[in-house]
Amino acid sequence: MWLFLRRRLIMWAVLAIAVPLLDWLLGKVSEQLKARKGENPVSRGLDTARSGVRTLRGRRR
């Protein structure tokens, strides 16, 4: 039973803390890269990764 509760707590922490933090971080890195070098394949890749993270979160902004 403790293992089950621990697994759920870890999953909650990942979904509640790590995923939004990753979404924010990818957005900031992408914005900084676009500001310095303009639109490029790396910034588009970061935007695609951010879109995937938002899908994982289950909502769009």
C-alpha cells in the first residue's frame, strides 16, 4: 500500500511541479534564442517540445 501511495505522490509531484516548470523553461529559452538570432530550427524545435509539454499538461494557454 505504501508503495502505491508513494508512486502516486511522485507522479503528482511530476505533473504538478516539474511539467509546468519545464513548460516555462522551454518558453524562456526559446524567446531568448529568437531575440538573439531570430527564428531558426532550434527555436522551432523548442516550441515543438513546449507544445508537447502543454499537451501533457492537458490544457492550452
